[in-house]
Amino acid sequence: MKLLVTGASGFLGNYVVAEALRQGHHVRAVVRPSSNEKHLAWHNNPAVELIRLDLRRKNGIVDALGGVDAVIHLAAAKEGDFYTRFAGTVIATENLLDAMIEANVLRLIDISTFSVYDYLRTPSGTTITEDTLVECDPLERDEYAQTKLLQEELVREFEQNHKAQVTILRPGLVYGRDNLWSTLLGGKLTNNLWLRIGAHATMPLTYVENCAKAIVSATERDEAIGQTINIVDDNLPTQRVYVLNLAKHKVSMPRTIPVNWTLMRAIAWIFWMYNKKVLKGQAKLPGIFNPVILDARFKHFHFSNARAKQILNWKPKDSLDTALERSVSNIELLHVPTPILQPIGGS
């Protein structure tokens, strides 16, 4: 197959391109115009065509879709204010979908996120599945969750209105080399000081190589069409176990101050109610003082990958220990064998 991969130079996109090449696909890799392709292990692979596009603008997207069998849409803005993220996620998706309609490319694997679930209204101890309630009050969530919810709406409209063959994948927290510490471990106070909250909460982790295999598998299986699928690994650790494993593998970590989850949640509700009742919602509270965001990060849930295993015929290959060993090692994780390409028109 020929796959167009947006966000190809990002953390996950880099691995998705590498995995697609390992599986024998040809890849049209979309990167930002300013990206330095030299750090991409596959940039000179003969099965890769590098395309520089700004998806916030329509120019060139239709041309980039020529001859493509399926699109893996990873591009999203994860930093900046709401308007920056809206442009990089929602407008970019809208432009891509419009171009796909014009180019008559209707197979899409859209990469969403666990952030779309309504954790506040989901009881503690629930198993999060694809049927779990999606956030019904996005304005209380952070900009990333808001824009990813809007992105999913666009994708579902594309599916319904154009009979598109859509798969929505929702990975949990994708971790790997240079991406081992996250906001699921607490709240940042300074560059090297964090509050540690929710030590006994289960972390919905997916190792980047495991996740990339699931994404590429979704392009190959007709059973995935029309499905929404969560991607998390097996044997998920609690936050405490994960941090102990980071220490075991000598991963550099910030200093932390442990805070009891119940106490932190009570404090957050006090701040939140004061902001609502007295300040009329005018204060922009840090995430750890917003109970909606706090529940999304640290509330106790279980997580299922049963649908991914059944539909994608996928099983997470690397365990937490193996993933961390690979993440801190000096081995080249993205080595891709160079394919032997047959000349056009004969052997």
C-alpha cells in the first residue's frame, strides 16, 4: 500500500513511518516546511517520499494525496494557546478531509487520544473502554482535549457524509525515548520540581513501538473500518510502580513532592468552586487545581485493550521493562532495512 502519514516527523509519527516501511508499505511522509529531515532515520529510504506541507493551509494537500491508498492522520498541535492548537489540529484536519474528498481518497486512520473521555462523570474503578462516555463539557478541559474532541467530530462527519472508511484509534499515554516523564505523574511547579499526585492510579501507557504497530495494522485490516479502538499495553503499572521502574533504569527525573490524592482533589474542588461562585469563572486555574483535569490524570480506572487485540490481531510486543531498557539504551530504535525496489516496467 501507499500510505500518506501526517505528522511524520513527530515522536509517534517517526515510529509509524518506520513500522510501515518494515511491513513493506511505501510512505508519503508529510512534515512541516521548517522540519529538519536529517534527524529522521528513514529520510533517505527509497520507499519514502518526503512532502513538506503546512496543513493549516490548503495549498498542495490534494496533490500530496495522488496515488495514495490510505491516510494515517497524526498531525496535531500539542503546545500553545487554544487558537494555536485549534489551527494546528482542527483547521489542519478540516483541510486534510476536504482534500481527501477532492482526491477521492476515503480510507482514513485518525489518531485521537484517551483525553476525549469524560473522567469526571465516570465512577472511580470503572474500566475505560471505547464505549465509555465522551466528555460532554469540553470547556472545562484543557486545550488539547478540546481540540481533539472537535477533530473527532470532523472525522465522524467525514465518515457519515461521504461514506468514508474511517478507523479512529485512541492511544493512551505514548511513551518512549526522550518521552518518559509526563503530566500523568503530577503537576509541574518549576522546571525541576513537581507535585506527585495519585501514586496508586493505573497509568494508561502504550510504548511507542507497540503503538506504531497497532496503527499500521489498522491500515491493513478491513475489520478496523468503522471502528473506534483504544490502544494501551498489557499489565499497566500504577504511577508508583512506573516511577520505581524509571529509577531502576536510571532515568533522570525532577524532584517531587508527594501529595495525597484525596487531599489534592478536595483542594481542587475548593479552588474550582471559589472560581465559579466568586470570580465568575474568570480565573485561569493550573490543571492540578481543576478537578475535571485532575480526574482525567489521576483518578483510579482500569483500561482495556480487548478490542484492539481482537480487531487488529495485535498484541503489545514490548513489556514495560523491555520498553524502558530500549528507551535508555544506545541502540538505534528506528533502523529500517532498505527495500529492494523492482524497476518500473520489468524485473
